[in-house]
Amino acid sequence: MMSLTVRKTIVLQLIGTILLLVNILVVANWISDTGISEKAVWAFDFVAVSVPKQFLGQFHASDKTVRKFFDGQS
């Protein structure tokens, strides 16, 4: 049988998890609405072109797989 403390802990963790998921959805929706994700891709392109390839390793603007990822073509 579960004690009252264990039940309270489970309920509080469940409520906290639900609130966290709702906050994540709100932030993701806000990012989508404000267009921050498009600005992030622009910033990535700027850095990838400006910084030599040896410093970025696999993430370089000339790498077609990276461009496909950001264009949503995986």
C-alpha cells in the first residue's frame, strides 16, 4: 500500500511534467510565430560561410547533408 507522501509526490511530479510540456509547446509556438527559427538558419549560414571548414568540422555550408537538414529534406 502506498503512503500519503508517495502519492503526493507522484501527483506533484505528474503536474510538474504536464506544466513543463505545456511550457515547451508555448515556447515552440512562439518561436515559430516570431520567425526566430528562420533567423537561426540565417545565422548558421553566416557563421558556416565565415568560419573556415577545419573549425566547424562536419557542419560547413558547403556540406550538402547539412543544407538538406536545414531545408527539411533529410
